[in-house]
Amino acid sequence: MDAIASNPDAAKQRNQSIQWAVLTSILSKAGTFLLRIVSIPIAIKVLGTEAFGVYATITAFVALIDLIHYGMGPVLTEGISRAVAARDRESEVKIFGTSVLLRSAITLGFACLFALLIGLVPPAVLFGAEFAEFAETVRRGAFIALIIITLDFILVTFEHARNGYQEARISNAWGAGGNFVAAGLLVFCISRFPSVETLILAIHGPVVLARLGNAISLVAGRRYLASAMLAFSRDKIRFVLGGSVGYTLVYVVWCTVEYIFPVLLLGRFIGPGEAGVFEIFVLLHVSLNGLVHMVNYPLLPAFFDASERGDRKWIIKAIRRLYLGVLVLGGMSILGFGILGEWALGVWIGDKVEADRPALLLFGFWFALHAWRQVHQVILLGLGKIRRCAWTAVVEGSLIAGLLSLFVSKQLIPGIQGVFAAICIGLALVTAWYFPLSLKRHRSREH
């Protein structure tokens, strides 16, 4: 084993970075949770379910920009993690600079395309006939969201770089600050200036400012990265773009079919009210998924580092801990939503949003199956199984998209219950069994 692999401090450093990331992530997720707990009831009370559905549709549409190049973030994280482990400063700088410039250029290019769509195509054509009465609100809100979210998608590149240095704790601290400010700003502004535009500015504006602070902090702490932002390296283009294809498929397909496509589908076939109801459950799902993400996010670069150093003992121990955690969390989700879901939803949102016990039980299963897949996904990506994850995402995503289209357009299972059922069926038929089998085969070949 070489000098890099035998470094006795590497495992300790990985464990400490994960522990600090989890602790600061708890603060960050508390801010996110507060923001969503506060924002959703207030927004629905002040604006109504339909207007909240308009907000959800606008942000889902603009978020499609990120799907085009999302994979560049994990590639940047992996590249920096491996370069730091190998003490290769030249590769570290080139990967960082190339990623920043490529992602910025692609984001701005597609933002211009989306601006043309918003300006030239009537909202009723883009989102469905039910949005005709909200045409001016949709246009104004979409342009505001486009500007803010474009900046957000450029700045998140620095967050992925920070994760490559195993410093997710710093990004979490900045994120927590942005979320707490957003929650306070929303409470102050939405009752005084009740509009979809205010909702977009109050929720997303402080988050972008926090990411800007994180980006400046990263570059200030590593001054050699400042010049690297303008250092476009041709020999790293293939690494960044080629590697991003697999990651993009993995993250984009699943994000689209579980979060974005259902909102657009419900808005078109049923109306903004039902899209708004589903968006409430999306925000709840994302908040719960933060419990998984706060471990997975710092764990991925740690897996890259351990893989680069050949530390199999650490990898096996980490897998066992992940399994225990996700099984407990998944079981609690199913029981919690099945038994207490109706009561909790009534306390939180009130009587403006209704969901029966079967729907809430399906929601609990959705989160449990999603968390099970997320854990295996991080392990397999950390072990270099990007192609396997990518084609599995395509297969499962296609199945879920087909079921969603069938259930929602034909109303075979009405409303959000049909969406939950379609996603659960897709997850159960593909990744719930295939990912554990793939990991088992990989470990048996290593032995």
C-alpha cells in the first residue's frame, strides 16, 4: 500500500468531517424546517391554495435549468476529493476553474432561453388552461424566480467544491443563516405585501445571499482558487462534461419524476390548487430527506477519499451504520404518517388541505423507499458505480413517469394519492431490490 493509502490520519479526518457536517447540518435543517413550517401555512392562509400552486409551478419550471447540468456538482466534488487525497494541486485548480466557468456559461445560456419562453409563450400554453387567469402574476413571478434561481445555481458550484474539501459544515452554517433570515423575512413581508412575487423573493433571496457569502469565504480561505476561476482547462473539459452525464442522469431523472413532473402534471390536468397541495408534500418530503442528506452529503466525498486510499475497513463500517440508520428512519416514517399523519397535517396546515390515511400511508412508504435508495446510491457512487446508477435511474424514472401520466391524466387513482402510488410502485419494482443486490455482488467480488 502506498503512502497516500497508509495515511493513519485519513480515517480520523473523514470521521471528524462527517461528525461536524452532521452537527452543523442539524442547525441548517432546523432553519429549513422553520422556513417551511412557517412559510407554507402563512402563504396558504394569505394567498390561498391556488396562488400557492402558481408559486409551486413557477419554481418547478425554472428549476428545470439546474437539471441540465446538475451532474457537474458531484463531478467537482469527486475531482477535488481525489486531487486533495493525491496532493495534486494542479488538478485541483484546473477542475475547480473549469467547473465554475462551464456551469456559469451553461446556466446563463439556458436562463436566456427560459426568459424567451416566459416572455413569448402564454402561461395557459406553458402550464395549462387553468393558469390563464394568473397570466400576469405568472410572468412577473417567473422572471423574478429566473434571476434569483439562476444566481443560486451558479453559486452552488462553490458549495460542491467546499464539499470536496470535506468542509460541508461551513456550507451548512451559511445555509442555516440564510434559512433563518428567509423565515423572518417571510413572516414580515407576506402579510404586508401579499403576492406570489413576495413569496419568491422572501424564500429564495436570503438563500442566494448566503450562498454568495459561502463562495466568498471559500475563495478567501484558498486564495489560489481566485485566479483558478478564470483558468479554463481544455484537458479537464472531458472529465467535467463526461463525468457529469452519469451524475446528471442519476440526480436529474429522480428529481424530475418525483418532484417536478408531478407538479406540472397536476397543474395541467387538475389545476393549480392540486399542484399546490402536492407541493406541500414535496416540501415536507424534502425536509425529511434532509435527515438522510445531512449524512449522505459529507459521506460521498468521504467514500471517494477512502476509495482513493484503499481503506476498505472504513467503507464496510460506514455501510453498516448507514443500513441501521435508514431502516430505523424508514420504519418510523411509515408508522408515523400512517398513525399520526392526519392529526399532524391538520395542526400544521388546518382544514384547507385534506389527505386521508391511505394517502398519508403511501407518503410514508414513498419517503422510506426513497431513503433506502438514497443510501445505496451514495455507497455505489462512492465505489465508482456511476454507470450502474445512471442506467438504473433511467429505467426506474421511465417507469414512474409512465405510471404518473397514466394515473393522473386518466384519474385511475385520483389526485395526490395517485402520484404517491405511482412513485411507490416504481421504487419498489426497481431500486428497492436491485441496489442492495448490486452492492452485495460488489462486496462478494472484493472478497
